[in-house]
Amino acid sequence: MANKRAILKQMADYFAEKGSMLTPTEYKAADDAPIRYMVAKRPFGSWARMQSMVRTNFPDQWAKANPEPAAAPAPAEPKAAPKVAKAAPKKAKK
């Protein structure tokens, strides 16, 4: 567990320094990555799980790596759906 926590701390600091969470492809291509991709991913099972654990265990670094986008304008109120007239019931044949 201590090894996993150390790897997680390195990854959190790296992403905070970069200012974004890198995809696996971007991370593999980075020349300044602190540890190899497989070493970073292996203890967690997947890249997404590692990112999830960074968010949970290191919220300050997560906030630096995922800056909040500028507030988007409020969406316009949706138009009401047109009312559909009900069809008259069919008369049963005798």
C-alpha cells in the first residue's frame, strides 16, 4: 500500500505541475514523466482508476490539474412539446 501511495503522490504532483490530466497516449509521449506508464498503471489496474484515486486522495492537486471551466451561460428554457391530439376511439364492429 505504501508503494501505491508513493506512486499516486508522484502522479498527482506531476499532473498538477502540467495543469491537466494526461491521457495514456500523452503520458507515454511525455519526456518529463516521473515514472514509466506501466509502473504508474500497474498497482491500480487501469489509468482511469489511478485518476480516480488521485481525485479522492489528493484533491488539491486534482483541482490544479482540472481547472474549472469558465461559467457557461445558463441554458435557455426548453420549449414545451406540442400537444398531440388524441385519436377518437374506433367503434367495434358487430
